Amino acid sequence: MFIKFGQQLWINTQHIESICISGNNEVRVFIINRDVSYKCGIYDTYREAVNAVNELVERINKEKE
């Protein structure tokens, strides 16, 4: 199952290790066995970043069904 980030990046949902929110409200996705992470977006508030993560998790869960 793949999920789309931005206009061209597709990530296999089975390879997602974690999703985090950094200090500047930036949401990033980390991939298993990779030293790189992918930026999903930067938000004005922490609450907006949390909402974005929740939406992302919902999308991933729907893809897995």
C-alpha cells in the first residue's frame, strides 16, 4: 500500500517506522532502515501539526484495510 506525499512522492505504508512533530511544528515521516525522513508539512501551531498527524494516520489505516 502506498500513500502520496506532495505531488510526486509515494511511500509504501509498510515501510513507515514513525511520524514525529519537531520543535517548529514540522511533521516528518521516518522510514525503516533509512537515515532520511520526509517532510509532510510545517504548521503554524502544534495543534494543527497534531491534527495533520492524525489525518495522516487515518489515511494510512484506510490504505491498510
